[in-house]
Amino acid sequence: MTNLSAPLAIPGWEHRYSGKVRDLYAPADGSDSHLLVVASDRISAFDFALEPPITGKGEVLTALSEWWFDRIRIRNHLDPAGPTVPEAVRGRAMVSRRLNMLPVECVVRGAITGSGFAEYERTGAVCGIELPEHLADGDLLETPIYTPASKAPLGEHDENISFEQSVEVLGRETAEALRDASIRIFTEARDLAAERGLVLADTKFEFGVDPISGEIVLADEVLTSDSSRYWDAAAYLDPTLPRAERLASFDKQIVRDWLSAHWDRTGEPPVLPAEIVDRTLARYRELYVRLTGLEAPQVS
């Protein structure tokens, strides 16, 4: 991915890595027990970091991850007893235990859409899982399916793999543990979302291993707009609406649609109009409010 902005200088912390939307910092004193995970306001599409950023997006993603971490019954990477989040990034950063991250994205699909639907159209299966014939884009699956992906270097696309390929990477015991945990978390989250009038179509999780205990730990963001696809249940169930409205997700689809209409994907992408930025942030905030019942974080 191109056009990543320079990382923020944070006293007491050293920048170690920047992903599409997150920056990782380690303690400047050389200790290796914790990381500072900062959710930036960057937004990416078609492998480009776009301008301008979506100011306030980092706070919404962080708050929603923390809300879900409080409800998921599996150990996660947060460490309330660790170093204090610096004031410069308070509200959009979390202090986490340092883990040995596992090289597989744990994707769970409760509906057939996106890249999964494209693969299904070509092969009749997703990641080696045969599915019923004649499914349409957006159809819900009778039971969620686990479709792992191998993690790609920054700027490259993750690659869907079969469960057996994940066994080759992780070993059978770990691969089965990730699959079982991912499906359980997805199922619980899907049911809670349904109570809030939302359809959780798919999501991805990341896990690491605690280097001291050897325990598998849920890490990174969880069940946010950047890692999950949510649809409004009332719109989804309305057969009179066009497919694009039924499957309108609470994420950066607004940005993708605008770029597709105004850019041929050659050269640098255009600057996002203020109206697109505002609509995108509003969509992120709406999901937070509908899931949590709380007021969305204020833009700092």
C-alpha cells in the first residue's frame, strides 16, 4: 500500500510498524512486554491510503473494539495493568501484551458476499468448502463457515486458503483451536447484533500466543467496521429495495463507491470530498451507537 503518512512521535514510545490503519509502538526503555496499538484516522481503498483522513475514525474503532472485548469470553491482548495510554493518543489507542502473532487471518462468513461470493461463482466453493447451488450475493448461510486467509506483506492482498492449508501452517491443534474460537465468537456476536437490528455478515479475527503461558489470545481489533461487514436488518429483509441498498454496509463502502465513479485506478487516487468524508464517519458512528446504545466518541 502506498502513501502512508509519517507516524506520530509519542514520548516514551518508539514506532515499530504501520499497517493500513494502525501504528504499533514499543516502550522506549527497551522492555518487550507491551505494545501501544494506535488506531489512526487513515482510510484505505484499492491499496492506497487516501486523503484526507476520516478524523474521528480511530476513536470509534477503538471504542467499539473495547466494547466487544468486554463481551467476548476469551482472553484478549488488553492489559489494564500495563503502561498508561499516552495523552497524545488517548481514546484511540490500547496497551496490549506483546504476543507471538499467528500468521493466519481467521475469517468467518455468515453470508456469501464480497470475495467469498466471487470465489463461489467461479468454483461453487469458498476456501474448499462446497456450498449449495444457486446462492445469490448476500444470501445467509445455514451455518457460518470458517475460511482462513494467509497474511500478506503490507501492500499485498491476503490469500484465501483451505482449513487443511492452515493446518500445514499452524499445526492441527492450533488450527482447530482458532477455527472453533472464531466460529463461537462470530455466533455470539451475530446473535447480539441481531438484537440490535443488524446482520453480521462476516468478520475476521487475529490471534497470537502468549510467550509466557502459551495460551492463544485474541488480538488486534475485533468486530469493527474495518474488520466486519454489518447490514441493516430491516433493509436487508425488504425485497422491494435494490441489492445495493439491502447490502449497504456500515464501513467504507461509501468511499469505494465514490472512487469507482471518479477514478480509473491509474496514478494517484483523487482527494476525497468533504461530503464523502462526513458520510463515512457518520456511518462508522451509527454502527457504534446501534450496537452499544451509547453516544459515539466525540471527534478530538
